[in-house]
Amino acid sequence: EQIANQIAAGEVVERPSSVVKELVENSIDAGSTKIDIVIEEGGLQSIRVTDNGSGIEKEDCELAFLPHATSKISSSKDLFQIRSLGFRGEALPSISAVSKMSCITSTENTGLGYKVVNEGGVLKAVEETRASKGTDITVKELFYNTPARLKYVKTIQTELGHISDYIYRLALAYPDIRFTLTHNGKTLLQTLGNGDLLQVIAAIYGRTVAKAMIQVTGSNMDYSLSGYIAKPEMTRSNRSSISFIVNGRYIRNPFLNKAILNAYHTLLPIHRYPICVLHIQMDPTLLDVNVHPAKLEVRFSKEKELMVFLEQELRKSLQKQVL
Ligand code: ADP
Ligand code: MG
């Protein structure tokens, strides 16, 4: 059974950033307003995620490490209206199968909670401990028992790049959450969690960029748009400067990228990519839910309409700026 768990784990836990992703998404699902991520050696030595969310009940604490222990879906109908990030209950057991993991958690403000220690998918200890409300999970020695997976992991710098890219995206998606990201003792990101998207943009791209952003807002029957786009002169060579957050979830979609570039091109020909951070809210039934939850690609049922809306709104904002 242990081996089966390790094989299954490979699907969820590909590299250190997969662990960070699963842990931080759980923190978000638990309603946290403050999430601290502390990484050592690209995540290979240690990954620690501390949140101030709901915490995990004692019974669930042990269960959470067993396969398919999700508490987020009560009927198959829920699958069509997914609002939380996780819903398969595979993450914690998968991570614990290939690491040494400890979890300290509390659901109350009593100063007491539980500590659960796992090693290679084997429950080592459950004990009462001092704990503040929330959850604090440490994953050490990732892939220590799966040498083949370990070999696949790239340099510390590459792994850190994946982790920080991911945290930046989350910070842009959740300006209400206070994030810190630390690597080998160095702070890489600190957001305020005060809901100010521009502050998050400044924390990631720098103040100069943030000062050169144009605010965008707009809505129609189906969509509501808000965010910031760069003045045309502040472009980058990198396509990933464009961030879309749909219903709170960071996504990628080539048609939306195209709509952005079209809007800029009607004003002046740019040969690079603008920095854009755009939040779009829509009825979740307009999204294709059959897309794999781990993937960023999302399809829209009214793709063309969305493109037209987006292009129009951005063009309006850009024109105001130029005039
Ligand atoms: P899923 O997120 O798909 O439900 P996970 O394996 O990621 O599955 O987590 C299992 C369960 O453990 C979650 O459903 C949740 O109830 C609980 N859990 C995990 N992490 C946290 C956290 N940081 N705060 C509160 N509950 C958590
Ligand atoms: Mg999860």
C-alpha cells in the first residue's frame, strides 16, 4: 500500500513547487488572511507554510493524511460549482508519502492544538501541543524515499523560480491575504493583505512599474473586470507579464492574451508584452469545469464575447490615458 501511495504521489507531487501549491491552496481554502511560506534550498531541504485559517479538527488531522479525505465536496453536484481550490483530498497523503511531514494545527484560540507527524506516509505521532489558531505544516527532505523523482528535480534556482512564480500569482489573485515568501532567510515577497492590488504589483514588479499602471474597471451583463495595465511604454519581453485571475483563480488563456495585445495595437504597435493584472468575475457556469484542476488553462463558453468585452474595456482605458 505504501508503494501504491508513492506512485499516486508522483501525480500530485512533481517537484517542490507542487508541495508549496497544495499547502498554500489549502491555507486559502481554510479562509486564512495571513500565509507565511518559508523555503530552504529551493524547497528540497524544507518547505514550511503557516496560516491563520480554520485549523483542522483532531479527528480530521489523522484522516487528512489518508487518501481521499477531502472535506470540500459533499455531492457530485458540487463538482460543477467548484469554488474552493482543492477538491480531491489527494494532496496531503501524497506529500506525506514522499517526505517527512509535520503538522501543527488548532481550530480554537485556546492556545492548544495537535501535532501530527508523518514519515514516508506512515503516521508517527499525534500529540497535544501548544498552538495558535491555524495550521503550520513543515515538509522536510522531499523525495528522500523516491530517488528517481529526486533526480528529476532541477537546480535550487530553478525550483525556487517555480515556487516564487507561483506565490506571485497567488498574491496577485488574493490582495486581501497577507503573504510572505522567504528563501534561505531572505524575504522575496511581502504583501500587506489590505486588498490593494497596486501594492501587490509594487511588491512584485517594483514601485516604478506600479506608478506607471493604468487602472481598469468595467462590466456588462456577464463579466465584471478590474485591475491594472501598464502604460504602453512599460512593456516587457516576457509573455508571463500578463496575469488573469478569473473568479479568484489565476488562469492562462491565449484568447485573453490576444484581446490585450489587440487593444494595445489599435493605439500603437508594441513589440513586447505589457504588464497587466486583470481580475474578471463571471458566473462559474460560463467556465469549462472539465479542465484538469491542476492546470492553469481554462476555457470559456462565450469566448468570443469575452474577448470583445475585454478588448473594448482596455482600449477605453488606454485611450483615456493617451488623450
Ligand atoms: P483537498 O484540499 O483536496 O480537500 P488535501 O489533501 O489538500 O485535500 O487536504 C485534506 C483536508 O485537510 C482538507 O479538505 C481540509 O479539510 C484539511 N486541511 C488541509 N490543510 C489545511 C489547512 N491549512 N487549514 C485547514 N484545513 C486543512
Ligand atoms: Mg488541497
